[in-house]
Amino acid sequence: MAGDGRAVYPVVAGRPAGVAAGQTLVTGTVQEFAASGVVTLTTDFGLKDPFVGVMKGRLVAGFPAVRIIDLTHEIPAHWPAEAGFWLSRSFRYFPVGTVHVAVVDPGVGGARAIAAVEAAGHLFLAPDNGLLAPVIESVSVVCARHVSGAVLVRLGVDAPSATFHGRDIFAPLAAAVAAGRLLPADLGDPVGELVPGWIEEPTVVGAQLTGTVVTIDHFGNLITNIEARHLEGLVHPVVRAAGRDLPLRRTYSDVRPGDYLALVNSFGVLEIARAERSAAEGLGLARGAPVTVVSK
Amino acid sequence: MAGDGRAVYPVVAGRPAGVAAGQTLVTGTVQEFAASGVVTLTTDFGLKDPFVGVMKGRLVAGFPAVRIIDLTHEIPAHWPAEAGFWLSRSFRYFPVGTVHVAVVDPGVGGARAIAAVEAAGHLFLAPDNGLLAPVIESVSVVCARHVSGAVLVRLGVDAPSATFHGRDIFAPLAAAVAAGRLLPADLGDPVGELVPGWIEEPTVVGAQLTGTVVTIDHFGNLITNIEARHLEGLVHPVVRAAGRDLPLRRTYSDVRPGDYLALVNSFGVLEIARAERSAAEGLGLARGAPVTVVSK
Amino acid sequence: MAGDGRAVYPVVAGRPAGVAAGQTLVTGTVQEFAASGVVTLTTDFGLKDPFVGVMKGRLVAGFPAVRIIDLTHEIPAHWPAEAGFWLSRSFRYFPVGTVHVAVVDPGVGGARAIAAVEAAGHLFLAPDNGLLAPVIESVSVVCARHVSGAVLVRLGVDAPSATFHGRDIFAPLAAAVAAGRLLPADLGDPVGELVPGWIEEPTVVGAQLTGTVVTIDHFGNLITNIEARHLEGLVHPVVRAAGRDLPLRRTYSDVRPGDYLALVNSFGVLEIARAERSAAEGLGLARGAPVTVVSK
């Protein structure tokens, strides 16, 4: 049913708040969403409390055949940027027709629209707080909506708790969409803009490319927002971080244990690693640290 | 099939050991349990070891279509009170007919009955060590049983390991109940008392209400056992904790980042929070700390 | 279909690198593998990042009805020994026909075969780096294969990422086997040897048995590779660790809170524990520490 004339809208996103931003207008025909029954969850709730569990309870109560997969619940509290980054790099490994729910929202309880974004046959539900900007930048065309109050009333969630929207709004909403009871087009009116993203895109000044450490993984690898395509023009690229020049290699085993390297990782972005050790500890770098690449 | 004459029994619970306790007698007709196929797990096992995984292995081996949902596995080791608290606040978000398994038991390996409690159409399985007291207090009527040795023999678990009852007793038991092979009435004889709970109920002295910090969540919010209904009689309530007077607000975004507040949270209990920060770290409070509410 | 003449091969395993090893030859007829649809996952990926989530995405994409159970994702990074130990002690609690995927591989990205081991009606997939040695030692007969390049081409994973084999190779492979689209015999040619294991088997010198702390669980219990059968010949066995003599008891509640004990735990191996406390913290012992047992 692609090409059925569904409206597609330009969406502003992917620029950090406070940075002058050109609009990224994305137009064309979005790939039809056909629910697969799979729902992924990405939150900052952690697994210590029953918060994720009760979200799943409501999902199963609303759609007994739902398949729920945790992406991660360890996004740093109150920082949506990492959730959007991982979602944009992960969603294509799930079946087309998956509903991706992401709830990381410093402003929960205040006035905040819920964004429903269709892209590449997947549906994303998140607070409209910039979280989904990396997803939108990673695809050629999207259709974005704000979930309407009428839909929430229809789901019986018109008087949710002030603080736990994951359980009280997102879970019943995702259950209804994953079950096929609600279509994306039912969710609300398309919108032409979403709140811009939290992380500045990599910049090029002369022969120098500068990006940002977005996250640090379990192994201490520093993962940046510099993509393989950003590196294409560079001759003999050398990666600079924490005052060191690091060689660009293919994989961890290309250097000796304990040595540093940079590589394009399995998610297609530049990563700074230390073979069999933690690069983050060794270099003393954290999220937000700048990383540059120069030709040598 | 409610009202079919099933016996319902008073249960003593909800009073801390060592505190003179009036019996809470709960009588009436319990809502029929009809298995939904969903099982929740609440333990102190953590996720580092394969303990939860092998429990799930036995559940799936015993009932291939089971739907398993983790509530939490990070209950503080050897403190059942928190498990019961979260269960009592969470179980209604799961489908009626869910089997809730909770295993937190300092006395594992010693003599200990297994409690099977029917309430509100749900079934709870836990060591009879006070864990389920908060669940029992949260409902109007329950039917409590001790699981009989005959049932364990029938399940082939009459010689379980001395130390891993979650895998060797609770998992096959829950699988049989979730699959509908065992009905609650098959589990054993009803009992009139269970071991009392671990946390004292909030007390009122004059115009002052005193409760307890039961748990600290992932965000550092201090969660108490004071319920919204306890606050109803108070005019201009002010919450006192760690020597501070905290305003009672509706939600986190009602104060500025860094400010403290108290609120009735999304689970219906009083919580002390700090907007976008950790109240627990800021106030230096831990589980068991007293919290008072006064009229001002 | 047991006894259908399938070739069964001797496998070398279970000896630490650098230790002169006699081959353990295992012969006989392996129990037929009939897929149950269940897949377990054991990795060193942690749950902080979306690595486990995207593996599950590919599993569900490849086999929508798959039942996925996490064994653990907290194996110490780059140390396969613990993964194999837990798998060998856990797999029998899962249904026959389960596919067990274990990915802990310091050498990822370098040349490394993928081992597919059939044993006791289960199938194990792991890097051939010694990880599966404890599984092989725990069963009477196995059939081991190296997954062929032809199978990977057939699965469309012939050009995987250099660093994320869990997602790019193991997940689609496990999905195909769990779905019954690939039989173990399709996976590749049988091999007569696998890379030996990482931990030395317990040794007996005179009346003294010496083993190793393999892992420390969530409760701080020190878990060794000394099995109940190793203790059988000993009269009045006493366990020595960290310069202390510890009594061998049946269960934790056989000593007072705070006291140390040794016991054969629920996984059938010798464990050093401290009632209601952490033995690891109390004794200052870590993985790899020697533990001896003497007759007294």
C-alpha cells in the first residue's frame, strides 16, 4: 500500500537546542506500517525497580500475543540523546512492523506532546523532546504525528498519572498499535516539525572533522556520532582524542592487548577502543567529549 | 464462578515482628482465579548469575506457552519487605489470572511453608515469611493456603535442593498453576494466619502522621508506605524528612531542577524527590528512615 | 532416531592452555536434537547497551515464534571460562531441543571457528575458544562441528561485521536451527578436537583435593569447580580457603548469620558461603583463588 497518497511531512530535527539550525526537510512517500506484533522498549528506568515490569504488564494486558524485547533501560537518566542514537542504529535489526517505545523525559509531568513517527516500515513512540531526532536523520523519509487527546480518551488513558507515562500512556498505546487495533494514521494529525535533537551533528572545518562521544559501552569503548560516510573524503585519517593520535583499524584484534585504536564499529560509527581494556578509563573521557579526525 | 461457596479465611498479616498486632480479619468471597498464562517473577537473585535464567528454563519446560515477565530481581538480598511492597503496588497492571512468584527468603533451607494467596483474581506464591503481607493489606479479601507436601510430590519436586527453591519448587509449581493443571484449591489447605509483615504501618499521633521509607528507586526517589488516603485528613500538609520541610506538589516539573518536593507518586504512595537529581543522595536518607507529615 | 549411525567424535577439552593435557575421548551415540523453539543467551555484553536487544531482534526476525531466555549477560568481559561453567550447570533445566548461544570471545574479529556441539539433546553454539569445554566434560558423549562457510553464505551472513558476531552470525544461525530450518548435521563437518578449556580440573595430591573459585555470585558466595563426586572419598572433609578451615554443611541456615560454611550447592559444586553476608568480601577471595579440601 505504499504510494497510496498518504501525506508525508517535512520534519525539523537533529539540531541541538540553542544552535542555529537549518531545517531538514524530508519528503516522499513513507513505507507502509504493518504491525508485526513486536514491541521494543528503551528507557532510563533501570531494572532495579518494577517500572519496566509494570509497563510489560500493561502491554500484555492490552495485547496478550505481544512480543516484547528490551533494547536498554540504562539510558542515563534525563538524557534522551542516547536513546535516540541507539534506536537509530538498532531498529533495522528488528522485523518491519515493530513498534519502538522510548521513554526518557526530563520534563515528564509538564506539557509535552507524544510523537509518533513512521519510518522505513517501523513505528516510533516517544515524548516529543528531541529523542527521535537521530532516527529521523537516519532515514530518507518519515511521517510524524502528535498523538491526539482523542486517541488517549479512546484508550481510556485520559487521566493518567502525572509521572509514569511509560505505564499509563505509552504501554496501552503501543499495545493497541502492535495489535493492529490502531493504525498510525489514527494516532493524530501529522505535524511539520518536532523538537530538535540534543547532539550537534559532526562538523567539518578545513581538513578537520569534529564529532562527539555519544555513549560509552559496557566494555569502555567510546562511541561517537561520526559515521563511516563522514570519513570517506579523508586521506590517511588519524583520530585525535584526549591529546592522543590513534590509528584507524578494522577490528580489535588488529592491535595488541592494551593498545588503543579507532575503528568503524558494527553500528557504522567511529569508536575509540582499547584492546581487551576500557578506553574510557584509560583515556579519562566521558560522554560529550570532542573527537577529531584529520588527514595525515 | 465467584460466589460458589469457596471458603475464605481471615489472615493475620501486615504487622512487624515484635510489634503487638491486632489481627486483620478479611472475610468474604474471593474472586475466582482463571489462569491467563502469565507469570511474574520478583526475587533478590540479581541478573549477574544464571539463577533467574534457570527458573525460566523450568517454567518453559513445565509450560511451553508461558508468558514470563520480570518484575524485579534487585530486591535487597534477604529483605522480603520490599518485594511485597512492590508486588502490592504492581500486580493490578497485569492481566487477571496472573501467577506472581516472589522468592526473597533469608531462611531458605530451613523449615518454611510456601504461601499461596488468591486475591482479586491473581495468585501469589512466596515463602510464608511475611513477604505477602503488603499484598494482603491492599485487597479486601484473600484466600491463603500453605502448599502441601502432597502437591510437591505430585510435581516430582519432593526432594528439592536445600538452597534453590526458586528453581526447584516455585518454578514447577507456578508452571503447573499457570498452565491450569493445578487450581488454587488443589494447592493445599486454607490457613487462617500467615507470618506477619516486616514494616510497621504508618501511625498517627495527634496531628502527626509517621511512615517509613520502604525503598529508593533508580532515580534516587525515596518511596514511603504512606498512602494518599492517609493524607486525606490533613490541612496544608507539609512533609518532614532529614530535618527539612518539603512542599507537597503534584509532579516533578512543579519545582525547579535541584529543588526537593514530596508528591503522591504514580503508585499511590508518598515519595520524596528532587527534580532531575537524587533525593536519596542529597538528603542522605536510606531504607527504614522515618518520614512525618504534619498540618501547617 | 538415536542410534541412526550418526558419527560421534572424540573431543579434546577441559584442560587449561599451557597445561599438558591428556585427550578426553568421548564416544558413543549422541542423543538426537529436535528443536524446541527455545534459545538461551549467555554473553559478556551486559544490559547497559542495546547489544543483547539487537541480537534478539535478529532472532525474532529470523524465527518469529522463538522463545528467548537470558541465562546471563554479565560474564566477566573476555573470560569465556565462566560462561562454559554456568552453561554446563544450567542447560539441563531447559527443554530438550534448546539452542544455547554463548558469545564471550576476546579474539573476536580474528580467525576463529564457530563450534556447534550436540549433547544430551541440546545444541550449543559458541566461538571455538575453550568456552564449551565444561559442557563437554559434563556429558558422556558429544558431537562437535565447526560451522562451515557454506552455511553462513546460505544464511546471508557471509560478510558480517568484524566485531559483532553475536548479532551478525550467531543470531541468524540460532534462529535457523531453533526454527528447524537447519539441522545440526547441516552445520558443518564434525571435528575431532576443540580448543581446550580455560580452567584446570581439580587435582588430588595425597589426601588433599585442590580446585579453583570459578565465579562469585550475586550474594558473594564463592563457587568452585569441585563437584560432589570429588568429595566422595574424603572422610570428615574440611574446606580450606584464605587460611581458614570451614565446616562442610548442608545449607545456609545450618550456621548462624555471619558464620562461614562450605556446602555442595544447588548446582552440585562446592561453594563457600557466609550466612546472610558476602563470603567474597569477608574472605577477600576472587575468581581463580585456590580452594583445598582435606580429610581430618
